[in-house]
Amino acid sequence: MTTNSINKSRLFNASCISLVVTAMTFAIRAGILGQLGTDFGLTDTQLGFVNSMAFLGFPLATIFGGLVYNSFGPRKLMVIAFVSHLIGLLLTIFAGDFWTLIISTFFIGFANGSVEAACNPMIADMYSGNKTTMLNKFHVWFPGGIVVGALASKFMTDFNMGWQLQIALMLIPTLIYGYLFFGQTFPENESAENNTATNIKSLLSPLFFFMVICMTLTATTELGTQQWVEKILGSTGASPMLILAMVTGLMAVGRFFAGPVIHKLNPAGVLWSSAIVATIAIYLMSTATGGLVYVAAILFAIGVMYFWPTMIGFVGEYLPKTGALGMSLIGGAGMFATSIWQPVIGGWLDTERTIALEAGLSTEQAELAAGQATLGNIVYFPAILIILFGVLFLNRKRLEKLRIPQAH
């Protein structure tokens, strides 16, 4: 196989569209949670279990994909992603009960994880001399896709279009990325660290375990808040889906234009400052109403926009011997933790709503109180990260000895 036979542009564009589908599943599910709860008679705790299936399917796919990437290659993983997306979306559209939603959402999560497991190392291989910039441009499309999904969900909900139509909308980009990938020549794994045994051995590092712990907190801070935005902020006087679109739009712009700057700075410093801003933002969101919610949301976007790509980039630069497996597992750890916290967050909402209603508040006041109290609990995640990333920042000079040079 020659490099010239690979249509890098087409493969990259197809990867971006597959990530858009991944992001839309998060945004649209956040937008239709209320409808699902009403139609199926589900509590917020039960909705949390439905959400958790997407976040559980993701890490299982990344673990599987990371382990077999060296032998399978990206083509087979993208076939798995495409088929799983189709199965998951169609099963959701025709869901008849709670358990059908559980199964269909798991398939969607597994598809999303397969996309990450295939595309991150494939893009790194295709653009080996410029991997940092191209991976950042690829990850623009997660918040970018959430903008698309959030606005689509709000528009369709405002025009009384059912949640089934919103799910069906995602079949369009799914078929597009499947078509773009079809019949293409995929790159071989050209990484020097393409030995799975070496990758696994390299995972047994205190630094990798430390970053896994941090990733569970960064992912829950970002995705845990976003996935419940309609439920948490629905009674604040602000539009939850507009907030989600604004937040992720800012994240997309920040990642696209600031990628090279982030990688010229010390990643530990970026992570530490992000944790500080995210903590302040979520605290403000837990007390704000009306227009102030939008101000707090802007701060939240600034706080979380660099978490995900910087964490993956950190593993790639400071723990290079972990290879594709390391990149897959760090993302999987974040999604797995988020899956665990989904029903917990739903339980917080249920409990706080009950307390507020028993205290004599109206339904709308109870919803507001429950949302603010839940945000008050979520704020502990980035607060802990201030300490952990502070430790990382204090050891930045020692870490630089591990860092591999990156082309920009």
C-alpha cells in the first residue's frame, strides 16, 4: 500500500462527520429527556440509567478497540461503529419500554466509542508529522456536533416534532459518513509503539493511573453537566438547549483556534487553570437565574473546553509507549465514570425535588431548587481537580523529561 493511494482528506472528513453523529446523540438525548420521561413514565433516576448506557457502551468499545487496533485496523472498527449506530438509532425510534431504551442507548454508546477508538490513532498515523494540530481539528467536531444537535432539538421541540423524529435526524449524517468511508484505503499503523504487549505494560505507570483518576473527574464535570442541562436549567428562566449550543459553540471555537497555543504551553498549567474556571462557573450556575445563567455558562465553556483534548494529548505526549491503547483507555475511563454518575445525578434531582415540594414550594420552584442543588453537588468534581492538577503543575519540570516533541 502506498501513501498516495490513501485519500486523507476524505477519511478525515468522514471521521469528523462520524464524530458529529457521536456529539448529536449526546445533545439530542439531553433535549428529549423530558419527553422520554413523560412518554415512558420514567423517574429521573430511571432516565439516569438510560443515559448511563451510552456512557457505558463507550468505554467498553474503546477498551475493545484499543486492544485490537493493531491487528484489526481502523476499517473494521468503523464498520462496527456504522452498524452499531444504525442498530442503536433504529431501536430507539421504535422503543416500546424502558428496557428497549436501555439496549438501544447502549448500542449508540458502543458506536460512539468505536468512532473514537478508530479515528484518533488513524488520524495520528495519517498526519504523523502534524498529529497535534489535526487531532485538535478533529475534536472540534464534538462540541461542534453538539451545537448542531442542540439547535436541531430545540427547533424540532418548539415545532412539536416528536422525539422519534429527532432521533431519525441522526440517520442522515450516519449514512453520509458510512458512504464516505465505503471503499476507501485506510492507513496502516505506522506508530513505533504498535506492539499491544508493550502498550499494556506501559499502562502500569503511576502517572497513567493518576491521569485516569483525573479523567473520571474532568469528563463528569463536562458531560455530566451537559447531559442534564434540560432538567437542571429548565426552570432558571434561560433556555437550556440554547445554553448547550452556546457552551459547545464556544468550546468548538476555542479548540479550533487555540489548539497550537495549548500545546506550546505546559499542559499541566492549562488543566489546572481550566479546573479553577470550571469550579467558579458551576458554582455560579448553582445560584444564578435568568440572564446570569448565560454568563455562568460562558465561564463553564471556557473552563471545560480544553479538558478532553488536553487529557488525550497529555497521554500521547508524556506516555507515548501506551500507544493507541492509552489514548483509547483514557477516553474510556472518562465515559465509564460518567456512566456511573448518571443515575446518581438523576437521583439527586429526584431527592431534591421531593424535599422542595415537601417544604411547600410550587412545582416550578421545586424544579429550580432541585437543579441548583444538583449543580451544588457537581461543583465538587472540578474542585477536587484544582488540587490534583495543582500537584501536576508543581511537578511540570519533572514531567517535561518524559515529553516527546510534537510537530506543529
